[in-house]
Amino acid sequence: MNVRPRTLRAAIVALLLATTASTGLVVATSATAADPVPPPWQSGPGVDPNRVGTLSFYDAAGNQIFGGSLTSAPLASYVVSSAPVRAGDDHATLYAYTPVPGQVPGTWSGTQLTAANAYPVAGAPAAVSATLPVVKGTSGDTKVTDHAAAFPNNSATAGYQGVYELRLRTSKADANPVSTDSYAVADILVSGDTWQVVYGSKTTSATTATVPAKAIYGRAFSVPVTVTATGTTPTGTASLYDGAKLIGSAALVSGKATFTVAGTRLLPGTHALKVGYGGSASVSASTSAVRAVAVSKAPSTASNRLSRSRLSHLKRARLSITVTAVGVYPTGPVVVYDGTRVIARTTLTAAQRGHTSVLLPARKKGRHVIHVVYGGSGLVLRSVARNVVLIST
């Protein structure tokens, strides 16, 4: 591992500038920045075994930041580790490294950016940890651009392009002054004179979803979602779930999204809905509380109409039947009554779209009160049509 201490900074940078002037060589501060890709060495079989935590960055007021300018030092007023690096240590130092495809992280070339400072840091804002390792930035810190000039990242490999790794190491001023081999890390994407975090500690998000307590099958309903985070407006994607089953996803706009659940998406019964926010480069993922929505069967309306209201007792009347429900075509049994006596049966299918007819049996002379009862289904409620009168002569 090649680590360049701060004491060599001026000499090396001067040498680089002299070489540039005499040869016409252009020293790039970074490779062309690509869209952020998760660094491949932070997960999977190639994960860095010396990484013990991640880094968070804060400005002088204690606001967490996820990027900024590289034109002046310090990179951040405070750099905080998410975990102790080594028990008993009381000093922290920040380094920069250049990732190289095909090389393990422990062999990358690095530069010491800051002097070792004691922690906890007196006078630090309340948001800055009083127990975990903290580097306090100063105007005398070595810039990331100085490191990039000495060890440029010219890789075109996805996940490496334009990325530099910052490592916080700890030491003890008296008994154990040597910095640890373990460290907390953050990976930053450098583009021109700006930087942004692509791997490191993220600000916590909170996702809230407004789920109606009741819904009716066949009728759509909405689930508004809001994702919040301190100091920033979350971006990215939110997803609505029924238990573990994905209903749909939507991009956040100003931290908000609204899901429209189709009327036939959830079957009658109780459903446990929740919204998951996938997070972003600077904001952590979060999940809303689970909310129950009770979906009831769709109410139906049955109607019936005789082809003729008066006819000979030797002839048969035809009864037209219609059963409707919002958002769904009713299916299931239909029973025809003459008073209280069943005189015909049929079954509605989805293909009939709620319309059917039956040829009634011949009725004896007299007045007959006819009506239809739709028996309902697993999706639609039972309904009874109004009476129609048939005069048989």
C-alpha cells in the first residue's frame, strides 16, 4: 500500500506542475464522471475486509452534506465514522485513495489529507458524535484534487470511473501512535471541481403512506406517499406492497408520490399495505408502517323486464335480466320467482357482461308477481330486482 504523507505533498505537487509545464502533459483531477454506480468492492466476494464502518460528512453548522466543492479545503468541516475503528484510540486521520480495477483495496495508492486530531472534538455541533471517531477539517488540509493529481483515476470501468475512496483511521497519541489497518470509508464521485457521496453513511429517511381503512372492490382508490429526510428532499423510487406482493412503483417528485390502486387489484378481504422507499446515494431506504385496508364486495343492482306484461296462459313470456356493479361484470346464480315460488334459474358469466334472459314457463290464468334475485359471488354482493307483474289470460 502506497500512502503519501502530508509532509511530501508540496514537493510532489510542485514536481507534477513542473513536469506538466515542461512536457505539456495534462494532469486530470478526475476521470470523466459517470452516473453513480455502487462501488463493486463494497459488496459481494470482493468486499474490503478492512472496512469497519462508513463515513458521514457535516458542515460547520452540523448539517449533514453529501457533496460539495473541491476548490478549497476542507472537504467537510467534520467527518464522522459510523463505528469505533479501534478500542482505546483517541485520534483520527483522513486519507484519500484511488481505486484500481483488479487490485485489492489494501494495495491502492493513498494520500494523507489531514493531520491527526483528538476526538471527541470540543465545540463540535450536537449532530456530530461525541463518542465515535471524528476528523475536524481545516483550511490547511490537503485537497482531494492534490491526491488526484498524484494518483489520477483514469479507469473507464463501471463503479471505478471518477471514484476516490476516503478512509478514516484512528490512533492513540501516547501508547499506540500508529494508525490502524482498519478504517471507516466513504466513496466519492469526482466530477470537475465537485464531489458527491456514492457510498457511505446516509441521512435517515421516513416514509409515510395514507391508506384508506375501507375500499370497495371495483372502485379505485389512492395511496398518497411522502418521504422526508433532514436537510434534503429525497429522490428515487417508492413501491407499494400488499404484504410481500408488489402492487406498483412510482418516482418521487419533491419527495412525494401517489399510487392509484385499480378497483380490481385487491380482492375482497383485508390487505396489509405498506410503501418502501429504495433510498438514493445520500438518503437511506425506509418503509412505512403497515396499514390495513378492508376491501368489501362490490354492491350490485339487479333489474328485470318482461317482454310482454299480458299474454295468454298458453304462451311463455321472456324475462330480460340485468345485473350491474361498478368496475366489474357480475357473475353467478340468478333465480326467478313468481311470488315466493322458484320458476327459473340461470347463471351469469363474465362474457354476458351482466345481461341475460330466460323464457319463463307458461303461467296459469291470473296475476303473477315476478322478480329476480341475483345470488352474488366472491366479488359482488347479492341484490334483488323490483317486482314486475305478468297478467296471464
